[in-house]
Amino acid sequence: MLTGEPTIYVKTTDRGKKTAQAFCPRCGSQVYARHVEDAKFYAVRVGTVRQRNELEPKVQVWARSRVPWLNKLGSIRELDEQ
């Protein structure tokens, strides 16, 4: 998405936090998610970023439900939930 505004869908997490999910209005691809109450947290969908090879993960979220074939990322912090 290079121009325009994303389509926003607000959902409520298991813990009751509201998150805004942003989608490209043209193709429907997820662009990012953010907490509604705390705009400092953004989860950018890595597939939407041209510089994705330069991004290094800092935390692995939802580790408790990771698929068995995905190895632990030992050098970063894990969170079982969001």
C-alpha cells in the first residue's frame, strides 16, 4: 500500500484489549496492528516492508502456540501471550 488510508477493523483480544487491524483497501493484505489505547505499540506485517531483511526480531509473541516445526529464537525474549 503506497497511497491512501488503510481499512481498519477493531477487535478485542482474549485479555480485553482493543486492537486496530489495518488492511490494504484494495487487496485486503494485512499491513499492521496496533493497540487502540496505547498507540506506541505497532505490529508491522513483515511481508509489507521492503527492508524486511534488515529487521531483526526483538520478541517472539504467542510462543505457547507456535507450530512444532518452528525452532525457538533463543536470542530473543518469548511471551506466551500478547
